[in-house]
Amino acid sequence: MATGTLITLPKAKLAQEAQRKSEIKKSWAGRVPYLKPGRYADGMPLHEVEYLACKLILKPNRFRSRKSLFDFAKVLRAPADKCGVKFSTEYFEDAPVKIREVLFVDTKDFRLYNNAFILRRRIPYVDGFPSGEPEIVFKFRHPEIQKAAETDVRPEIAGDYRVKFKCQALPLKDQLGGIRLLFSHNVQFPRSHVGTNDIFQFKALTKIFPALAVVQHSQQEEIAMVNNTIIEEVLQDIGLLDFGSGLKAKTNVAIWRTRGEHRPLIGEFAYQIRFRDRKLLTLDAMQRAERFFLALQYAAKDWIALNTTKTGVVYRLLGNAPAAHE
């Protein structure tokens, strides 16, 4: 009996360890690949992912008022209860609606977007008037984490800027109940930090964003507003998700519509988890978060629009079909 026990225990421990490693691979922390070591041209190490952003792209037809934005909070409750996730709208009922004006710029043949680059300008509004100065957002978004990390989005400007490297989780393109990942390497800064006024010349852009040199055809190229459309974003914070182990995320619902006509284009439900080190993402909390995201897809099946992103809708507004990496 003693011999049998000595043989059985190591096997049991090995089985438990194998199961633990398998579970880690199935969690979001395990799904996100580790970067291969590398450096940018100036010797700085590659940026690491510090955000997990979860998104559901929603049909816009249900959103007709501020109250209708909160209606999506009701959809969250059943999957949250089922997965052991705490969800609260307390302190958010009086949260103000946020309005932002968003416009995208690109070449006529959408060469930036077709090569996984996105360039846009945002202006926040408060009480109907612009608040602060316009913000420039430049990003490289790609399904391969290494390619996203190695694309240096940092601008050549005198002022400060902020880099955000996000792992974005979305449903599968053609069905519910799955997860696909996009890696978004972003930089943002105030418009005043760009000295030149001639930003619609490609040669000026490549001086600000050297990463764009790979898609430039000539020095005389111009860029313009995508589909001549300005977007009005209406965004409402609706609640707080608590996945346990200190893992919390504020949730919001947004609708994008055309400026002037107020034509509804697309909606989005989103929340993000920020972390400095992925090792701090505990396994139980991450698995709970993943189960919730999958369950929410089925609970929100009548709301969800598959195989698209907010940016993709703007680019396809006039029937164009860019070859995006989304």
C-alpha cells in the first residue's frame, strides 16, 4: 500500500499542475502572447500591453435618449449574476453624458487604414461648447501582438504625449460565444503640440509620425477627412463591474452618429482593465471576467452587430470596402 501511495501522489500532483497550466492558457492572461524582447531605434524597450479592453459593437437603433443608454445596464445583470461578477449602477445614475466630435483622416485610397493605421482628431464638448483643445490620436491596430508592439507610434513632437498599448477583446466576426483579439498601439496628445499647420500634407505627417513613411507614395500626397464625415459621439458611463481580487472596470455605452444629420451609425458597450504587470491578474478573476464576456454576448444577442468596428463603419459609410486588419 505504501508503495502504491508513493507512486500515486506524484502523478496526482503532475495532473494538477497540468490542469493548472491548461487553465492559465484558457484565461485571457494566457491568451495574450508574450512579446519577444526587442527595442525601438532609439534603444527604448518595446511597449508592453497594459490594458485589456472588452468591446461589444451594438446596433444603434435602440439608442434614442440618455435613458436608452442605461437600458443596456439591464442586459448585464443576468450574466453578471451567473458568473459571480458584481455589477452596480450606483453613483452612475447622475453621471453626465459626454459628447465628443471625432473625425478621421486618410488618403483617398484609405492607405492608412488598409495598412492598420488609424489617425483621428477628437474634441470634447461640455454644455454644448468645446472643452479644452483638440486631441490627436494615432494608432496601429493589428491581430499580431509582436507586429503591433514593434510599430513605433511615438510622434516627433516637442510636447508631451501618452502611449497606450491595449489588448482589445471582441466577439468572433461571424458568431457569438467566442473571442478574437486585436492589439491597439496608441499615442495621443494635444493638437497644439504639433507646430505645423499643414497637417493635411503627407510629408508633414511623416515628420510627425515616422511610422507612416512605409505607406507614403510621394511627397505631394494629400490626406483628407474620411468620407467627408464628422462623427458625434455620445457616451454614457453606466456602471461598475467587480470581478474580484481587486479587478474592477467602469462600463460605458456610446453611440456614433453623423454631425448635423444626427444619423445613427453604430453603438458600443465597452470596459477596460488596466494593469502594470500581467502577473497581477489573478487566475480566478480573469476566468470570471472571461466567462462573463462570453455569457454577455448571448444575453445581448439582439443588440450586437458582428463583423464590424466603429472605425470600420465610418470607412464604409459611402459603400467603400477597405481591406482592414480588424
